[in-house]
Amino acid sequence: VRSFFMRQLNLVGSEASTEALKEWIVSPEMCDDAVMALQAIGSPAAVETLVSVLRTDECPCAAQVMIALAETDPGTAIEPYVLWYNRGSTAEKSAALYALASTGAPGAAEILSGAADAASYRWDQTGAVHALLLYARNIGLAGEVKKMERIASQIMDASQAPEASSQRLAAMSVIAEVKGSDALGMLLQAAGDTDVAIRVGALRLASAIKGSDATKKWINRYGKVAPEAKADILFMLGERGDELAVPLMMKAMDDPSREVSSSALSALARLQGRKAVEPLLSWIVKYESEEGHLAAANALTTLLDSTNIRMVAERLPESSGQATVTLIRLLAWSGDTRYFKTALPYTASDDLGIRAAALTSLSSLSSWNDQPAIIELLDTSTDRAEIMQLQQALLSAAMRHDDPEKRSDLILNALGKGADRAKLIPLLAFTGGEEALKQVADDFEKGDAATRDICFDALAHWKDHSAAKVLMEITASGNKTFGMPAFDAYMRMVAAATVTPERKLLMIKDIANHATAPDARSGMLALVASLGIRQAQFFIMPYLSDSSAEVCRAASEAIESMNLPDDEIFEPMFNGKDLEGWQGLVGNPISRAGMKPKELAAGQKEANDRMLENWSVRDGMIWFSGKGDNLCSIKEYGDFEMFVDWRITRDGDSGIYLRGTPQVQIWDTSRTDDGAEVGSGGLYNNQKNPSVPLTVADNPVGEWNTFRIIMTGERVSVWLNGELTVDNVIMENYWDRSIPIFPTGPVELQAHGTDLAFRDIWIREIRSPEYSLTEKEKQEGFTSLFNGRNLDGWIGNKVSYMAEDGMIVIKPGNDSGGNLYTEKEYADFVFRFEFQLTPGANNGLGIRTPTEGDAAYVGMELQILDNTASVYAGLAPYQYHGSVYGVIPARRGFLRPVGEWNYQEVTVKGTKVKVVLNGTVIVDGDIADAAMNGTIDGNEHPGLQNRKGHIGFLGHGSIVKFRNIRIKEF
């Protein structure tokens, strides 16, 4: 703790802090922090404190003190530096030399030179040579240039060995920094050094010396050095940007040394920019040097664009050999499709290098309309490598069409004219499209053995999951050659599909019966488990009793790996065999309520007889023939979560009645005359509240779809195939719009004159006991403040705050979300609740507050906050989670990770406030005491005087969830 506060002095320390730090600078444990604080203060008194301790024998951090003085006021302690150099440890000697070098004092030279000499002018742990160089730099910048140069030269002379080149170069750098242009002679000489590190380093230093005079000297020097040095000088001249060097570059381009000529080519491009294009192209045409061409081409790629790439094409006719290859590669690099026809003739060249370059270039140069020319080449080619290049070119051309359904058109056209199927069909897997899929499926069905192999490979590697249906048909056919490979390919396709987990599960259900081998079923179950959705668990459960022990184990492991909440108990509404639990429709909820028991029983018997005429069970599905009434659950439900798969035929129209009331809509989206283009999954019969789904999420007619429906109170949420279509919307009472929807009622499968099928119907009742009190709490006098279904008993913002699946959830939208208050006011109480934070979430618990004004001041606010988020790094102590805002700070570190539920209990009695978070007391204080001399935030808090008020959740623009809310009044 002491260390923490001492480090704060680095930011806020002042002269007044110096005296307090004196006792800690001699403490072995605290001296590091004390030295840093004194260095940060930097006042004369702070410096004197550092000097004083350095003069004593009790200085446990002598090295740190000397470094601090060297960086603050180095000239104040020369004698102590010498003392510590003579008697200190290696670290202290190093710090002393550094400090002496920083002084620039005349007397330091002898000690520093002696230390370097003792180290034989090599690296050692004291950094003696580095310190001597630092000293030379300091005195040189102070005006003692000759002395600086003498010391630096001494170091250079002693550093001729290759392993000392970095030290030699460091000395050169000091001379160059101090002398500037006067150091040019030294650098000119060093540019011819046989040590590449010295040579390159000298040229790097030389680039800082500007002006034409320097350029001329370098041009003159160029002719007097070895070829490897010439290349380095050319590079440096190119970096300088002085066009005086252009003639030298032009001449050097013809140098017999490829290293020199390549450097000249690159340098000329940097010097002249686009003006260099012509000479670079001329050089390419003139010389047969692959290395030089590479340098020229690399230089040209920095200069060419769509306005001058024609210059490359214009040079092709006069080129040959490697030059032609390089020019074709430059055209390919441009990707300019105007030059496809320029490169095309070279694909017939007898020169294998040119031919290969031309074939490779077609991928970059081909446009969609160039496909026939590529197909013609492909048809006649017999070389495997060339075939692959042409296929890649054809694929690139096809993919240039903006419409995915058109990309295969020219390939399909060629196939229709007898083109080589073995070469073209594999490409359709990448170009895709409905017509391409039909063609490949048809060829698989009708082709010979070789064609079937090619077609199956294309289907198995199709670009998206649109080929899954064909693969399923192959699997279902029982084909001994392709059946299991098709199943495996189908599963890979499902895993890779970019669709919701719900849609993936529907795809797996389509093929599941064909997983005949135990390993196939086991692999399928692992994939299903990875989807992580509740419906996946329903699918896996029957496999727990599979005939194969391997599959049973796989099913058990799959369910365990999903880690789904085990307190959500779902029951099947359909047993897959018969209509047990279902009955026919009698009237509607209102008319049934008016019937006498005998009348209702008679009507139910007639309805059940009619039901069997139109509803039946076939292949594990509930079927409707297209005539008759709804199928109703015998059991009635209040709040629930359900899952159901459904399938309709063309022009289909159906729905799911909730509590006997229409309906979550199901229909064929092609029925645009009826408005069906909005999609299924909406609350069709709503008039005041939203009726249209949020998105169209239907699968094509004839394919299975799946609903997830949650109903709590009047509100309904619907997901169709994993996409939210209804978001916590009030469902209106179709039978009597003057009253809310009935509290309970049957689930009904709507009959609407078209063939229908339903399967896998599961339901979980959200019972009120989930929100009721424990027996102990009942005995203690607690009452529940939230029924889990609606916001009865609450006032305030009931738009942003809503009851959802047994929780109060705030979804603030674009503002704070406002506040939600208890209808009743409370004085002294124990308030218990659970809350779940999202990253960076901010809310608050208002107590004894009115419903107008800022609860933090007109009442009291207990923070509800993800104070682990980086955005809250600068919070004041009274702003952390659980604090009585501005009044009493809370202990920190007891929130559970974001996304997990926290349990909190708040006890308010008189002026005492106690907050327990996850079993730990984080606040236990008296607001009267805390406010006696003014609150810690310095603001007025009149609400501290309130004896009673509302309890509220205070929105601050974040999504937060609350549940299990209960209270006990004193």
C-alpha cells in the first residue's frame, strides 16, 4: 500500500513531498519508489536529497540514484559518481559511468577513458565504451568538437575487428551527428569499407547530408569502390532523390555486375518516377537476366497503372525469351482485362517459359466474355499442369459476373455443345448456381462411371450447401459406391453452412435415418451437440437407447458437452406414435366457457370423431389432410416455452394458436395477393400491436421449418428457423379485444384447408412457483415483487423494461431506458434480487426515492455496475458497484464474471444501509454519519432525509436482467 501511494507522487508530488521521502530513500524495500518520486518532483530540494544520500555509505539504491541524477541534474554529484565507480558493484559502476558521461565535465574524461581501456574497448557489463561515446557526444554538442572527434576516433581505431563493427559505427554516428556535413569525408571513405555493416551504416548516415555538392562527391566516389559497394551507393543515391544521379543510374544499368545493375534499376525508379518506365522497359527488352528482370519488374510495379500499362503491351512484339516472360507477368500483375487478347497468342509459344507465363496470366487478364477462348484451349490441352492453369483462368473469368446465378452460364453452354465434361464439371462446384447444380446432378444420374465420379466429387465440394439435397438423395438411394461418401459430404456441408444452428439441425433431421453405421451416427451426434441449442438435445435423446453401445456413449457425451440449463424441464406434446394428449376443437374459449359440462362433453366427443377424419400420425409426424378444424392440446397452458417443426405445401396457410387464440402465422410466402411476402412467424391477428414478423425467415415450401415460441403474460416472442420474428410483443385477444388474452388455454395447430405436417413438439411450462418464495422466506414475512409474467405492481417505463422468460429485462434502445419503480413505497426493508450484467453495463437500485428527479439525489441510488469494464477505469470510490452513490463507497472484487447471475441483498433500517453481494458484505454504513460533514462527492443529497419512497431500477442505457425479486418490510 505504501508503495502504491508513493508511486502516486510521480504524478502529483511537489516540493512538500521531498521531506517525507527522505526516510524512505535509505530503506532497501522502499528506496526504488522513493527515488522515482524524487526524480519526478525534480525540484532543487529533491535533487539535493538525492545528492546527499549518494554521499553517504547508506544508499541501498545508489545505481538508481545516479541514473536519476544523470537524467535530472547530472553535474551536481561528480565526486560521489567517482566514489561509487571505485567501490561499487558492477551495476553501480555502470550507473556511475553513465552519470559521469552525462555531466560532460572535463574531469570525467580520464575516468571514462580508463574504464574503456580497462575493457579493451569491448562490450562489458559496465558499458564503459558506451559511456565514453555518450561523453564524447555530449561535449561535442557543447562545442568541444575536436575533443569529441579525438575520443570517437580512438574508439573507431580500437574497433576494427568484425565483431566490433557496431561499436565502430556508433562512434561514426556521434561524429556525423556533431559535425554534420563536415563528416562527409569520413563517410565517403567508409562507403568503401569491406565490412558491409560499416558500409551500409555510413551510407545511411550520409543520406542525412543533403545538397547537390554532396551528391556530386558520391557520384565521384562511386567509380572508386568495389562492385558490392557500388550497389549500396546507388541505393543511397536513389533514396536521396537528387536527379543529378540519373546519368550515373543510366550507365550503371549496363554494369556487368547484376547486383549493381539491379540496384541501378530500382534507384532510377525512385529518382524519376513514371519517367523511368521507358528506360526500364528498354532494359528488359535488351537484357536476358532473370535477376535483373525481377528488379526491373519490381521497380515498374511502383510506377505502372491503368494509364501507362499499354507501354508494356507495346514492347511485347520486339521482345523474346525472358524479356517476353517478364512483360507478360507485368500485364498479369496489372489485372487489366483489356490485355487478355494480347497475352492469349503466347499460350501457343514453343518457348516453354513464355507459354507457361502466358497461361498463368490468363487468370488475371480474363473477363467473363473471354471464357469461350479459354474453353477452346482447355478442350485441346493434354498437359495436366496446363489444364489446371486453364481451369483456374476459366474459373476467374466466370466469377467476374456480378450475378451468382449467371456465373456458370458459359460453361453450361459449352457442355451443351459437347465440351470435355471431365475438365469443366469440376469448375461448376465453384461457380455454383441452380442450373449448374441441376446439370451436375443430371450427369451423375445418367453418366458413365467416370462421369459419375467427376460429378460426385463436384457435388461433395460444392461451394455452398445448396448441393445438400442432391447428396441426401444419393444417400437415400442406397448406392453402395456413393451412399456413405454422400452422407459424409452432406455432414461436412452442414457443418460449414453459413446458416443458423436451427437450420443446420433441420438439415440433419432430413438425413438422420440414413446414418446406418454406428460411426456415422456418432459423428452426427457430435455435430448436433456442437450446435448448442435446446432442439439439439431433443434430437440426441432417443440415441441414448441406440442398439449400438458406441452410439449410446456418443449420445451421452454429446448431451453432457452441451451444458444446457438443467432447471428447464421440457415435455413432449407429441409422442410420435398417435394423437394422445390432443383433441378436436369445440367452439372458442369464450363459447366453451359458456357451455354446461354435459354440453361441452357432447361437443368434445363430436369434435374428437371429426378430428380422426382429418388428423393422423404418419412416420413420426402429425398430418392434416386439408379439411376440418384445429387440433387442440388437451392440457391448457399459461406461460410457456415451446418448440415445434412444421411443413406446408404450396399455397399453404396455418398457424399456432396460443391459449386458444390465433395466432403465430404460417403461410406460403408466394401468396403475395394475401400479403404473405412478409413471411411466417408474425402475430397475424394483432391490430394495435405489431403483427408483421421482423424478418422473412421461411424455408422454401415443402421443406421443414421450426418455431421457438415464448409466452409470458400477454407477451410473445417467436423465432423462426433461429431468426427473431416477434420480439416480446403483446398478443391481443382475438375473441374479445376489450380484454387481455386469457391467462391459460390450449395450444392449437391450425387447420386452414391445406395439407400440413408437424413434428418434434416440446413445451416447458414457466410456472409461477419459479418466482414464488421459499418456505423459509414465507415464514420470515417476505413477499414477491415480480410474478415472472408481467409488470403488475410496477410503474414507470414499461416499454424499455419488460417481463421476459421470468425476468425483468431492460432494453434501452437509443436512450437511457428510463426507470421502473415499485407501485408501493417502502421505508425499512430487506430487498433481495438477482441481476445479470452485460459488458460495461450500468444501472442502479433506487431506494426511498420519489418517481421524479434524479434518484441518486432526491432518494438514494445503489450502483449496479460492471465496474470491471475499462470504460470505468477512472471511477471515484463512491461510484463502484453497491456504493450508496456519492455517500458510502463499497468494497470491490465480489462481482461474478459478466454474464453470470449475481445475488444481492439490501437491508435498509433507519439511517443504516447494508449491502451483501454474493455472500460478502460490501457496504455496512450509516448515511447520517456519512453525510455529517458533507457527502464525499461534495453534492447535496436531500433524499437522505427521506423516511420512505419507491424502490426502482434506474436505467443508464445498458441491457441488464433482474429476477427473483422479493422484499420483507420491518
